[in-house]
Amino acid sequence: MTIASTFAIATNGNITGSAFVPGTDTRFSTLELHQWLQDLADDSAPSGDDNVSILGSNPSELAGKRNASRPMALTLLNGININDDAAKWFKFGSIEQASGAVLYTGLKVLGTLVASSPIYIIQNAAKVTKYWDDADSANFQILLKAKSSGTLIDSGNATVYSRKYGQTFSHFDVNLAAGGEQAAALSTALDTNIVLSAATAETTFGTMTLTIGNTTQDLGGGQGSLLHKGTIALNGTTTLADAYQALMWACSENSTATIASAAGYKYRKLDAAYPENVSAPFGTFAGGKWFVARGWWLTGVMAADSKNYELISDNGTRETPPTSVAVQVGGVVSGDYVLVARDNGSGGILDTEYTVSGSSGAGTVSVTGLKADTPLSGVIRIGGDRYPYSSWTGTTVTLTGTLSKNYTSVSAFIPLIDGTASGTTINSANFQFSSNFTCRYRVRNGSGGSPIVPFESTLSVTETGGSGTAVRGADA
């Protein structure tokens, strides 16, 4: 198609024509529009549907001489004008009209993109309805309206995005106020961390809760209590790899998710002062580890993932989780009873580690000063009485049952292991390593088919955990 066969000029100066079809029609340059108008302007009389001739005023002018190798800033004069639909037909420059009250600026994408990376544009906080073909991302050139009725649209600002689930993301801020042709630099690549289908990622996102609001937390890795401005809460069964993929889906172009009260497809960062993670707004995933974007606090992490992430606090401090370790005693057989607890430094077990009180029937116990390296589950001994517990948070230990009697300021301790072996080894539950300490362990079996001489020794707990081996001397 040619400009002459596509457009007509009405007596009021309106340039109108057929609708542009992305992927089918080819855009004209602003220089070609000027050439067509000037060709009409030297005609002896209007042609009927193109009401421009030597009898009328000059219809257009360029900022500079004609040059097919550079974008052209074209000004339409004396009432000649295009509308938004006609502007979809042009590229490679800008078109100004109505004495500067209306401006369409050229927009071009540069960079390396995965084939058919979709492109979308956010202008004035809204997504621009597409009049381009996603398959044309490698040769993306359009005109975008920058000024209307004498006022720049959002000060001339717009952001060009490419966010396809399964690829790394990219976006670029441009300002269209100067006219001409402005470039947006984008770069995308296949994201090998994406293995979930979009549908599964969407479902996974639905199990997560994102909360915006200040929270001061200590990850326990030695960085202390630090401010965060949002919380990502996992459900305790979602892997970090799946959580990363769910959030990439939530930020992709086709997402219906809402993040921080805005559409997920335009989410960029938690706070305006933070640097951006352009390729992955919630942080990158590499080497099996999630490097979470600045300001986010993470909860509900599975034990198996306890070391597979890194946070950045509001002030930019990198936070690494403490080392998760366990204690093991080997050389035992099924039926051996094993007790492992902190050594008191005098050849015994530290059984006065805490002082607690509690009422009969209570399902929790408050333990002031509860150590950070307490096993995630296990047994608490109160005055020698044994109570299994399923979890603890802060100073509260949640029992699997209830207290059998009242306790008032009774000495208590929490062994690392307190139970009967079912095989050749017995392990504690995981706990977060804080510093080296010494444990005393006892192995006893006085009945059944393999009674032994009671065995007792010590073991060291370090950042790799701790282990000891029982010597089972038969008690003949």
C-alpha cells in the first residue's frame, strides 16, 4: 500500500484513512508523509479527496533537510492534522500539529531480545492498547502520543516493558517531550529457572501472601534486627524455586495479580529509593538460591530451603540465614535410650538451663531467654518431667500435649535428643547454629536382648553440627 492509497485529506485538513492492521500492514515514515504532502502541495488544484494544492497554504515542514537515514521531526501546518488512528500508520520520527498542541513522538526498541518477546507500554499509569504486533519486537518502531490539547501526557514519560513468563524481564523509561525518535533499550533471555506452567505458577501465587508494611526482624545470621517494608509469606510447603516462579508469573504481562495495590505487570520495586531488579522484580534465582529483592522479609520457608536465600534490608544490609545443623549419635541399636543436652562444665548435664512456670492443662510454655539454637521440635524437661513439643516461636514452646500439673519457677532444660533409637543412629531435629558449644550424651539400655553398661561422653557442636558414637559394652 502507498500513502496515497491509504489516506485522504478532507477540506478541514483532517488526514484519515483505513485502519492499521498489526502484522499485516507496514508503517510509513514521517518523511514519507512529508513527501506525500509536499507532492500534493505543488499540484495545480486539489484532486478531490486530497484537498491540498498550490492554491492552499504549506501543509508541512521538517526540522532540517530531508534525510532518509535519520528520524524526521515533522510539523503539520495550517490545519493539516492526523488523529490517533492515523498515527498508528507512522514511525521513524515525530509529528507535531495544531501549533504544537498535539505531538506524536517516535519510539524505537533497541537491544537483544528473545524472538517474539512481547512489548507493552505503560503511560500515565495505564497500559496502552496495543496497535503493534508482538512478533515485531526485533524491529519495534511506532509513534506514541506525547501531548494532547497543549499538555504533555504524564510530563512526556512512558515505560516500555517486555515481560513474558519463561523469560527474564526488561523495561526502560523514556521521555517523549522532545519529539523526534526516542529509544528504549531492552534485553531479555530465556529463564532456565522457569519450569512450572503458567497455570501452576498462578496457583502457587495464590498460596502466598504479600503484605506491605514495616516489620523489624532478625534473621539470626548475625546481622541483628533490621527494618523491612514488606513480607512475603509462604505456606511452609512451597519451595523457594516455586515461589520465585510464582512471583515471576505475577509480574508478567498476562498476569492478573495485584501487588502493592497495583497491577502485577507493572510492579517494579517495593520502595522508590531502592535500586531495581529489572530482570526479576522480586530478586534473581541462581545456583539454587533466591536473592530476594531489597526490603522484603520472608516467612514460611521450608526447612530444606533454610539456607537457600538471601535478603536485603531497608538500609541495604545483606542478610544471610543462620546455618541449620543437627546432632547425631551413632553406634546405637534399636531400643537404646539416648539423652543429649548441654554440658554444665562440671561433668554433668545442664538441667537448670531455664526457669519456667505453667498451669496444669496448658498446651504451651513460656520460656524466657529461649536460645536461638533450640531444636525446631523435641522435648522440654520441666523439673525432670518430659514433655514433647512440636514447635517454638519467640519464647513460646508449643507442646504436643498439655502440662500434667502446675509448675512454679521450676528448673527446666531442652535436650537436643531425648528418646529411644530405632536404628543404628539417632538425630536431633534441626536447629540454627549460633556459636560452638559442648554437649554431654548418655546412652543406656538396661533391659531386653542387649543390655549395656551405661555410656556417657561429650561432643562438640560447631557450624557443621555435632556427632558422637556410643561404645556399647555388654552388661553381662
